[in-house]
Amino acid sequence: MPVTVNFGLREELLKVVPTLSLCYQCGTCSTYCPITDESYNIRLLVKKAQLGVVDNRDFKVIWDCVTCGTCQALCPNNVEIVNLVEVIRTMAMKSKVFPTKINEVLWKIYENQNPWGYTVTDKRRFTAQFSGLINNENPDVVIYPCCLSVGDPRLQRHIKALIKVLTKAGLKVGMYMGLSCCGDIIEHTGNKAFYEEYTTKLRDAIMNNVKAPVIVTLSPHCEYSLRKYLKGVKIVHYVELIDELIRTGKLKVDKKADITVTYHDPCYLSKHQKVIEEPRRVITSIPGVRLVEMEHSREKSLCCGAGGGGIALETRVSTELSKRRLKEAINTGASVVLTACTYCFRMLEDANKVMRTNLKVMDLVEFLDSVLGD
Amino acid sequence: MVALKNIIVAMKVTPKPEEIRFDPVTKTVDRSKATNEINPADKNALELALQLKEKYGGKVIILSMGPPFWDQFIKMGIAMGADDAVLVSDRALGGSDAFVTSKVLAAAIKKIGDYSLVITGEESEDGSTGQVPPGIAEWLGIPAVTYVSQVVDATEDSIIVRRTIKGGYEIVKVKIPALLSVELGVNTPRFPDFERLQWAQSEFKLTIWGIKNLGLTEDEVGFKGSLTAVTELRELRPRERLRQFIEGSPEEIARELIKRLGLK
Amino acid sequence: MSEWRGISVFIEQDNGELERASLEVLTRASELGRKFNEEVLGVLLGHETDNLVKEASRYGADKLIVVDHPDLRHYNSDAYTEVMSYIINKYKPRYLLLPATRNSRDLAGRLAVRFRACLSAHVIMVDIDEKDRKLVTAVPGFGGNIVATVVCTGGKPEMATVSPGTYEARVSDKEATVIKETVPADFVGRRRIELVEKSVSPMPDLSRAEKVVVAGLGTGGDLELIKEFANLIGAAVGVTRPLADMGIVPRDYQIGTTGVSLRAKVAFVFGASGAPHFVYGIRDCGTIVAVNTDREAPIFENCDYCVVADLFDILKALTKELGGGK
């Protein structure tokens, strides 16, 4: 039975995702999609969208997508596939087909400004850790900490490392102490109304608070998210900033390290923002370090499983993907896998705990700081 | 065909317990700097009510006894899907204990009338007496089932629910109208519809009653009407952990732990 | 007007199983009874209660009032309220104490309104004022961070539900006189609640376990060594949410905000990172020992003895030291 085209829905979808019409079903997307299986096939989803026949079954599985963006990064016609996924999620939300856990996550963001359930006590402890290390009077750059680090001492170590490295480069470093989630996860839940309200409030709070010309993040998700609604200030991930500081000679990498490392490209850095060579330049700027690439790297990098809300929703795919990625890292023979994203770090570190490997997981700035020493 | 009438949900707004400050000089509890939230168990109660409405019909009405600023929280409840709301607010109510609270809420429920069910959270996170739900039921002369985890079925004249008890559960059939108090965490409260919230904030008219509307006098409520009184308050230092790191080989650590804990 | 006299204690039972917290309250009541020269009356509702009566009569009550009826075998809010009201009206005890368990708190809430009496909830101290003989209690609030001293200002009987574990149950040399009461049939029959089904598994009550060993994600779901160690020290086993999610054990064993809150004297936590919702479940434990390979795991903010090591190595070492293992 041939499919009946739903012209109404087709028109609607084409309006919000105009590139939809450019797909000619080559199948590159589903080949590289890390979660393609009998229930989830992005190539088929795009076809169904073109015909306006997206249905309840699609509403159920659309939540597994980690929005890694490999599909659209490799699509020969630059179809905005991730955008389509978000649109379908909004539709699924309206039809009330979504994982119940989303309610929990949204309530947590509403009541605590973070999806993890971190409380005022955690925020207070975090602030106590950093109040002596930062300078919020006339800073050159202001760090926007990922809300995941509020209750995670290991991630706080990365922030401390960043402060040290930037200070070595002669910068005055401040920090945004509002400690609110950037709103990235809300966007992936398809709840537009709450996203609007939350990010409007956050934008005003940040603009009133931050007086520096540059905001630097440790999470590419924060960078990606803040860039959407913060205007008048430059927002970068630390990898871009440090790369620039090394190249302009402001940061001298003069210590050696005899070690083999591999680098895990965070999807939101490599695929969504095309920041691919910067971290590699930073790594190879350290004399003695050997960088080995994993089987899937750069735009083809295999997602750690955290994206698209996966890390908060704990979907069936998120843990599997992180284990798969860690295995790839082990296969390179490197002693350390470096990454530049709070989510990627957490996913790989947790996978490492369960798989009990000899590999060490480190954040790139943590590694750099450990090499530079004091 | 079961058709439920009014489903009245009691909602309390509570300060987050860890943000409460205790003033050792005046020996009073300072709630002013704490952020308020809908009492967590009441969210579970409201979620249950909304699910019942979806299945059996009826009108979900939120009922609260508190100060005027609670209206923003009540509106979140409306945005979750409640149909209407009543706030009992009166200066005379200050200092009311659980006995008075149950009396006032029962009077309001009587005034709203035409109800099949009264649904509450098992207890509030501030007072946590858990006395108000059975108290309300006794004032109204209706049966109460506490620590309900889910509704199994409803018939014309009764409702069948699952109740959590130590080590297991009971399935209990109770005649309606009845009161159900819902266990904390038994369901996932839906997140409010923010478009409906925006409507509620500008268009929704909250019904506000004072004690006179309920036929109560000042002597029956507040400090005067309460049967318990607080004579002293003190802070229990949240337990400070030792945070002592024990180092050494696994064998050394094991021996040290066994020694310190007296395990042998 | 000293028409109301005596300290009555509700002795809770359900389907023939005695709620031991009632015996703690009975012990305290008998202390107060001796000090203030008040008679202590235990009240037991149930069916086929001979064993329960024998047990309960050894904990300090002067009299043990027993109402035995088939319809009282299981707790029933309506029937118990009616029968207790009858007993209270007949014996007029000045004070009524109950354990702060689910069923008794339910019952107490109704009785307090029925008698227009004061009720203090889940108290951690109960006493009688020397001067005016009013009931005085210590009531925790705000998540246990604040304790209020609460006095009764009106109503009889003066009531309190007492938190399990506040007092110790001690056998007395005195044996209570048993009084078998019959209650008019319609009192028991006045019910609008009917028990349809009941399922209780002989599961160790984690919340009352004195020693608990908690397995976290770091165990990878492998509980063999955990169970062996727990057996050696007589501890119950609990898990963190991820393991319950994995289906390794039923959710009844999950510790945390949506699971069990432990009040153990000693709790071992192996391989849990210490997420806030889990930490909530162990906050009331006496001594917490945490083992995790990550020195910066949040769990180390919330424990007394912190061990940064592989949990399996530590488990093997502990088991060996305690004389177990292969």
C-alpha cells in the first residue's frame, strides 16, 4: 500500500526545516548514526517528514537521538537533520508522547536551576571552592561553569585547572556565580514555552552580572546554548581560547610529556561548531606528546551518549554508547583519553568505572595544567 | 460508567528545608531567605488527581490555606491541568497547628462541596506531622486511606487503591466520598504547560476566602484555636561527618576499619 | 478535674505481627507511670491475639486491654478509630501514646480530631511537665534540622506518636493484668474501608537494619562479594538507584529519596559516587564508610571513614580478616 501523503504536515515541516526537501535518501546519515537499529532510522524519519507522515511510533523513538549531529555534518546536501529531530520532539511533546523522566528533569531545572537535583548546599560549597580563586572586578574573561560541575568535585578540578592555565597566560579570570543551567537540556525536551521563559530570565541575569567582553565555557553545550540568546559578548569554549593564546605566544608550553594520548571529539564541538583542529593543535603543542586518533574521529567521532538530553534522561542508548566509545579509546593503545566536554568526561569516566580499564580519562585543560605544573 | 465529581487537592507551599535559617538569638525559624516550593508530596497528589480526571472525569480543584503569595504556586498547579483553585487566607490563621489546619481545610471542602475525593500529600516537608489528612477526613466524617501509591479502579460508589505498608502493600476498597493521602514519589508529577501558565497568570481568577466565609471565628483558629504550642526551638546541627581518609594497602585498611567499627 | 487518668499506649499489630516500636513506647510509658504515679494501660486490637498478649504484657503495662475480633485482624482505619474511641471513652486515659508508624499516625490523626485533643507527631522525646502535668514533647521539623519543644494546651487524651528507635524496649518484672473487652458489634462493623488483597514479603526492613552494606554502580551489578561481607557482619544489603534500574534487585532495596532512608548504626557504601538523592537516604546513619576509586567523588563529603581504593580489593581484604572467603 503506498503511503498517503499528509500535505498539511509536510508544508509545516518544510516551513521550519526548509532543507528537508534536499534529501535524496543517500543513506549517509543512517550509516554514521550511532544508534541506527530496527526501531530508529534517521534516514527513514527524514523521508517520512518529507511526506508529512511522522506518527506516534516516531514520537516514541525520537527521544533516543543524542543530537550528535554526525548525520548533518556528513550530509552531502546539508539537510538540517538535527533541527528536524528537535521539531519532531516539539510535536511529540504536544501529543504527550515523551519519557516521563522529562517531567522530573524539567521540575528540577525549574526549582533548582539545574537538572541534576543539586541544591543550595551544593552551590554554597562550590562557591566556597572558587571565591578565592577568581577575580570578578574587571576580569578579562568570565568562566561560565557547566551546572553539572556544581556537585561534582572532579569536574571542579577541571575548572581550577582552567583558571590556572588562563592566569599563566596573563588573563584576569572571573566566574559567573549564578550557577544556573544554560538551558541546553530544556531545548532538547521540545518544551519551547519553558525554554523561552527560562533563557530570557537567564540572559538578563548574565547580562547584569558579567562585565567582561569574553565568556569562556568548559562545556560545548553551554557555548552552543549561550550563543543562541546572549548577544553583545563573545562566547568561546576554552579550547578555542587556549589555542589562540598558544598561537599568539601568550601561553608558553615549555614542559615536556612523554605520553601517548587519544582525543575524543565532543559532538557539540566538532560537529555542531566545527572546532576540530584547535584541540589537536593544543595537544600537539606539548613537546613529547603523541596523539593517536580513534577509529572514528573529527566529524565522524562516535558520540559518548550524553547529548540530546541523554545524560539527564538516562536513555537506553546513552550508557551503551559511552562503553562503545571507551572501547575505541582503549583500542588506540593510548594511556590517556582526553576530552573537552563535561558531559563527555562524565560519560567516559562512568563507563571506565564499570569497565575497569587501565585507561585514564582526563579533561584537556586538566592534562595541560598537569604538564605545565606550577 | 464512573463519573467522578469534584476532586479536591490540598496543596501546601513549603520552604526548602535546607534553606531554613535558625536564629539562635530570637530562637525562631527564619523562612524569609528560603526559596519556596510546592510541597513535594502534594505534587504527587495533584498528579494522581489529574490522572483520575483523565480516566474518570471530574473537576480538579486545588485548595490551600496560606498567605497571598502562594497564588503563584497555585497557578503552577492550574498550569499542570487543575480546573480551579481556592485559597483560604486570613491573618487570624497565623500560628495554626495541624488540628486547626485540618478544621479549616475541612470547612473549605464542605463549602466547595459536591466532591468524590479529597487528595492530599502524605505529609509536608516542614511540619511533617502527617496529621492533617486523617484529621480532615474525621472532620468531614469520611473514610481516609493513607500512603496510597496508586488507584487500581473506581466504581460508582467506591475506589480501589493500593496502599504501601511495611514490606509490601494492601489493596483496599473504600467508599466515596473518601480522602486519599498520597505517598511521596509514587508518580512523576507532570511539568506545567507554560502556555497555560501564562494564561493563568493573566486570566485566572483565584477564589480567596477568609475565616468568616467559612463560618469560623478567631478563637477557633490561629494560636488561640490550636491545641499544641511551641515553647522552644533549637537547631539540630546537621551531622558533620568525620571525612577521615584511611590509607594503606587493602589489608591494612580492612584491619583498621574492623578495629574502628568493632566488627570482630 | 482529674476524671482522666492514666497513660494508655496503643499496641499496634497487623495480621498477628506485633509492631515492636509499640513496646518501646510501652517501656517509656511505664517509666513515666512510675515517676508520676499514673497507671499504664496497653491497648491491643486484633484477632487470635494470645501470643501477642503474652509478649506485650511483659513490657511495663499495669493493665493490658485486649479487643479480639476477626474484623480487627488487619488494620482498618474506620474500625480501629471506632473501637479505640469506645475504649478511650470507657477508660478515660489522660495520655495516649502511639508508635509513629504509618498505621498508628493515621489512627492518631483521626482520634485527635474526634476527641478535640492535642497531638504531637513523631516525637523524639516524650515527658510530663512536673507542675501542670501536661504532656511535653520534642518534635523534629524542617527535614530534621530544627527541633521544637511542644506542649499540650488543651484536650484529652493528650496524645503523641513516638518515633521508632527513640526509646529502648525493656522487659519489666511486672506482668500486666489482661482485660478482655468486647465492643458492641456495630462499632467494628462501622467501616467504609475493606481490605481486598494484601501482600507482605518477609523482606528485611532496611530502614530498621542496624548494619547495611550498600552496593553502587562501581560494583557493576556483581553483588557476590558484597553479600558475603554483609553476611559475615550481619548486615542487610541495599543498592543505589542505577542497580535497581538494572533490575539486579527489587526496588525495595533502593536507598535514597525515592527509596529507603537508612537509620543504621553502620553503613558501608561501595562504589557509589554520592549523588544528592542517594546521600539523602544515608544522612541519618551513625557511621558511614565509603569506598570509591575516585578521590573526588561527592560521597567523600558525606562519610566518616573514606577509602580511596578498588572496592573489590577492600571487600576481599575485609572478608579475609573476618575469617570468611575461600
